[in-house]
Amino acid sequence: MTTLLLTLAGAVLIGVSLGLLGGGGSILAVPLLVYVADLPAKEAIATSLLVVGVTSAVGVLPHARAHRVRWRTGLVFGVAGMAGAYAGGRLAAYVPAGVLLVGFAVMMLATATAMILGRRAQAAGAAPRKLSMPRVVGDGVVVGLVTGLVGAGGGFLVVPALALLGGLPMPVAVGTSLVVIAMKSFAGLAGYLSGVSINWGLAVAVTAAAIVGSLLGGRLVGSVPPDVLRRVFGWFVVVMGVFVLTRQLPTPWGPVVGALAAAGTVTGVVWGRRRRVHSGQQRLGSPLHRHARTGVER
């Protein structure tokens, strides 16, 4: 009974993460189902795809009402991702579960670093960049493959792709990512069902709790500054990535590798910020920038 209550409480957090951050659902769901609900890794991955897919589909509703969904970009990205996700789900049958989880953790840390650093600020008056359709398709297939392979809904990859590469405002990237996550999760689940069975009673209970959390998280998005969202999301992914690495690698290597991974991520963030500050100072000191600041608009 205690295990079920802990699992359902964690499921609410999965929903809040999806609704508020546009991702992180599977980052919570897979460890929750493996380490709390005590499911085998591949069954946990398949179940997480179901939970995250349904929760994302419901969680997109408050974002859509608030006009925080870029439908064309989301649907194209999602369709491309579905192809990759189905292929990844079929391929996962041939990869050891431990390898899947370790690879999952490594990608979490790399993506978290990019999210924490964010993208360079655009010059004043510059038009927002448009995300080209070939790039949307390419990114969608790659992210979809990861989704199907390791059971991640892909929000921790989709949000950076939309916010960092596509130039979407963070709240819009969050809302749009839920469309993509739902589509890819269902495709990845279809790939897994050919070789994995699901405890449907547990899956339905976890999904219902996660939906409640997603609706709550969706209501909070407009009241949280976008940069705060991005940084919180990034550090959250770092913590979960280190946790998964620590648990999957044998003692004493697990804690050592986890500590090294955490230190490396922090170092990467600090180095990236210093490099960005230095680059910004160089631009501020350039003749072109001085002219732009002091010149009279004609």
C-alpha cells in the first residue's frame, strides 16, 4: 500500500513537470517505476510511454487555450518523431536494459547543460528566427529515435530543440512540446508492445494521478518567468541524470561516476557562461556596436 501511495505521489509530480516544463515526465516516470514500483526496466519504459503520452495529450489543453502552442511546428516535428520513436521501440528489444538507462542519463546531462546556458540573446530589434521545416523533420526523427529507445517522452530534447534552435519563447516551446511528446510516446509504445507486457491497472492509476498534476502545472506556466523555467528544468535534469547513473553502475563506480558527471556538468555550465560573457564584452566593444548605440536612426 505504501509503495502504491508513493508511486501515485510521484505520478502527480510527473504531471506537474510535464504541464509546467513541457518535459521531464519520463525522467521521473522511469526511475519511479523502476525504483519505487519495482517494475523491470523495459516494462517501466513501456509503461512510462503510455503515462507520458496520455498525460501530455491532456496537459496540452490549458496551453492551447492560452495560445502557447505552435501547431504546425508541433505536428511536423511530431510526425517525424513518431517514425523515429517506433523504430527506437523495436530496436530497444535488442539492447540491454542497463545500457539503455545509462545512455539515457548521459543524454540528460548533455541536454541539461544546453538548457541551463540557454541561447544567445537576439540583438535589439532583430526578428525572431524561424525554424525551417527540414530542420524540424531532422530533429524530430533523431529525438523520436531516442524516445522509443530509452522510453523518454523527449521533452528534455524537444524543449531545447524548439527553444534553443527554433527561437520559440519558452512558454510556447513548453506548450508545443506536449503535442510532440504525446505523438512520439504513443509511437514508441507501439514499438514496445510487440515484446513487453504492461500492468494495466498500475498504468491507469499512475496516468490518472499524472493528469491531475499536468493540469495544475499548465496553470502555473504563465506566472513563472521563462528564464527561471529553463534553468529549473535544466538543473532538475542534472539531478535525475546523476541519480540514474549512480544507480545503474556497479559499486563503487556508480557514486564515483555520478560525482564526476555532476562536477563536469557544473564546470561546463560555468565555462559556457564565462565564454558567453567574454564574447558579449567583445561585441560591446566593437566599432559596429558602438555605432549602433550612438548612431542616429535615419
